[in-house]
Amino acid sequence: MIEQVLPDIFRIEIPLPKNPLKATNSYFIRGKQRNLLVDTGFNCQESRQAMTEALHELNVNMKDTDLLITHLHSDHAGLLTFLVTPETTVWMNEADAYIVGGSRQSPHWDLFSRFLQFSGLIADGIENTIERHPGYRYAPEEFDRFTMVEDGFEIIVGDYSFKCLLTNGHTPGHICLYDEKKKLLFSGDHILGKITPNITLWDLGEDVLGCYLQSLERIAALEVDLVLPGHRYILTDCRGRIKELQEHHRQRLENVMDILGENRMNGVEVAKQMKWDLSFKDWRDFPWGQKLFATGEAMSHLYHLFYTGVLSLTSDSGIMYFEKR
Ligand SMILES: [Zn+2]
């Protein structure tokens, strides 16, 4: 499905089969010499077909088109190696590009097993099979021709002039594109309507929730009339949505503190008791992927509370436990 959003800007809906996100928004911006395509969809048959048909309908030649991948997740980067031509420049931030470039060989996937261990998921009996992870299954092939973009890097396409804004949190190298004159923001998965971007702690050492909240503040300071997100519908009230996201995480932190009480608990124990906007009543009914994302969220909130001095953190048989100081 193609929707013209603004002059020379088209939203292409790319289906994500059997995934709760349903679809990724890819955006095509028609330029004078070069066009730009922002994000792609999974490396799977359904996404490939939808993208091929849309590019045909829009009469796009990938030789004249560059790619910007907002972040490493396969629902955004998946079709990169399917679409790229020798003439295509592929822009990405280095922190995410090195993970995408390594495909299934990326060190990112070594962290996956460690996360299952330290969050308590393995002790809870979860199946340790990386092959089930959609990010692994639908990753692009290995790729090493990225053009790295730093914060503030400018990309001009036709009448649009975009600044790349590093907005880490959802991933370490997430970028948004901002046209200051047109007050237009491509938000990737940094700001979404209806669904809240998943903030997961994969690796100990970085306060990802703290980074995310700071990156929200950064966008809140901008003048934005239109937000073009990586999933679902287009937004107009950018600051209003940021306030909701901030409030969502404030409540979630409060929820985590209430669950902990005076106990010493690990990530999965907290995740089981948190409030989730899902139809499953019992943790045992949660699908494998949802258990992973829920526990990742619990861990990012617990770790933020540790990082800011509220909780203490101890390790027992490779599992991290949190309690009030
Ligand atoms: Zn994402």
C-alpha cells in the first residue's frame, strides 16, 4: 500500500508476516538526481514482494536511490542487501551498522545467550534457540559498504534537507531525520503512536532507558508539525506523544518498584508481574518472543533504577538480582 504524505514523499506499508507489529513504514522521497528510501521491512518473501511492487508502481530505479536505515532491527534493515545496487549509498550510524553488517555472524547474537542467562529466562525454562528470533531469521545478508552518519550529518533530497539526529535508546545507534524548515520528522522507532517503542536491555553496562528518555527530551525541544514513524499511523502532536511516552515509563518504573517491594528479584520474576497490554492472562501463555521483549523491558527499567542509585545489583549463578538500597 502506497500513500502520498507530502509532495515527493510516499509512505509504503511493508507487511511483517506473523508479527505483532503487522507492518513497517518505508518512506520513499523523490529527489532531483538521487532519491532516498528510509527503512525497508523484513528479509522475507512477503516484505520483498510488497517492496518490489511498490517500487515498480512508483517507477523507482534503485540505481538512482540511496538508503537510510534508521536502526539495526531487521524489520527496518532486512531488505537492505536485496535492494542495494553498486550505485546505492547506504547511510547508517556506526553503532548499529556494525551489528547489521555482520548479519547472523554478528557479535550481537552472542549477547543474546548472555541476556537469556542474566535475566533469569533460562532458569525459568525458556527455549534457547536464536533461530526463533525474527531479528535473526529476517536479517539482511552480510554487508560492509555502509556510509556512516554522525549526529548532525545532512542529507539533501529534492526540496528536503534532513539532519540526522542520534536518538539512542531503542538501539545504540538509532537515528531520526529532521527537516527543520518543513518541521518534519522521520522518527524510526524512537516515537510511535499507539504502541510504545520497546526499550530492552541486551547488554549490561549501559542505561538504555536513561538514554531513551534523554533522546525523547532532545526531540521535544524541536519544532515538529508532522511525525512519520516506522510503524502504524502518522502523528501530528509530537510533544503530546512524547509526554505520553515519558508518562508510560514513569508508571512502569513505579510498577517495578511496587513489584519489588522489600524482595530481591531477577528480571523474569519482575516481568511476570508487570502490567502488559496483551491479551494473555498467564505468563505461561506468553509466546516465546513476547517473554523475551517483556523481560528485556523489565531489565531496562530495573537497570535504570540501579544506574540512578535506587536499587542494588548482585549476581548469583550468573543471574542478576535487584533490590532496594
Ligand atoms: Zn526497532
